Amino acid sequence: MTEADREVIEIVKELFRSKKGELIDPDALLQEQIVKWSIYMAVFCVVALVPAKIFGSSSSEQINGVLSGVIGVAFTLFFIHLNIKSKNPSFILYGLTWLSLMVSLWLAS
């Protein structure tokens, strides 16, 4: 694991750790909250979409498109946040980007 990979892991840990009682810049706090809640919404959408894809329920194409859009936006915000906080490119970051794009494409089809 490279130094950049360790840096990405530290950014993710920092994003999801509790910050109660700390003084934080309101803009940074808002950015982190938006990224966190978009990831939570994406996980909810994946949990809702995967059974529909597995069991072949294709009666709701519009719902699939909306949920896939939420997933795409969430991962976009997450990777923008990682790129803002990170100083070096990382193999983990490239792998996560590729994986999220493949999952979004699969769910959108």
C-alpha cells in the first residue's frame, strides 16, 4: 500500500468519525455532511435496486433511472471530496472510481 492509499483511507476515516464537541469550519462541516448523506442515500438506493435487478422487476424503469442517478451523484460527490482533500493520486481512488462507475452503469441498464 502506497502513501497515497494511506492518505485516502485517512480521509475516509476522518469523514465518518464523530466530531462532537470540536470546532469545525461551517463550510467544511456542510461539505462533509452533504458527502456523507449522499453516500447513505446511495447505499439505500443500492439496497433497493439490487433485488429488483436480481428478480427481474423491470416494470419501473423511471424509478431505476432516478435511483441510479442518485448513486452516480453520490459517488461523484465522494470522489470530488477525496480529490479535494488528497494531495497524491491513489490506486484505491482509481479502483473505487472504476467500481462505482461499473455499478452505476449496471444498475442503469
